[in-house]
Amino acid sequence: MSKQQAEAFYQKLADDKSLKDQIAGLRGDLDTVQEEIAKIAREKGFDVAKDDIRSLHSSEKELDDAELDSVAGGCSSVCGEICGLFLGHWMGRQ
């Protein structure tokens, strides 16, 4: 279980429309959705746990220069798509 595996899964997610659709269809509270994402990642061959997914979405970490550059102009493509999926999901629930 590692952050690198989770990041590799998100890279695959960026390139795989059917996988994106599968993730976009997840419903439930944040813990449930993160566990389901980790389960899907494991099914695709990635050694990922819910905590790895959670750490990628944690706002408590400090950004390194590359991460800061990717968000300074808006967002990276992977982050933008995934964050957009979850933002749309959560906004629709309110």
C-alpha cells in the first residue's frame, strides 16, 4: 500500500473513460466512496488502501514545487477531473 500506487491509479484513471465513469457512479459518504475507490484500484492491480486515497485528498499536507506549479494556474488534469467529479457529486446532495 503506497501513495505511489494510488498516484499511478489516478494516472490510469485520467486515461480510462470507463474507469472514470465507474468512479463517477460511486455514491455514499466520503469514507464509503474512498473505500470503494481503493477496492476498484485493487481490482485493477494497484496495491492501494483507503488511507492512500485519503492522503491524496488531504488538505493538511504541504505542496511541493511541482504540485504548487500544477495548481497555480488552475489544476492538473487528473486533479481537475477527479475533484470535479466529487464536487459535482457533493453539490448534488445538498
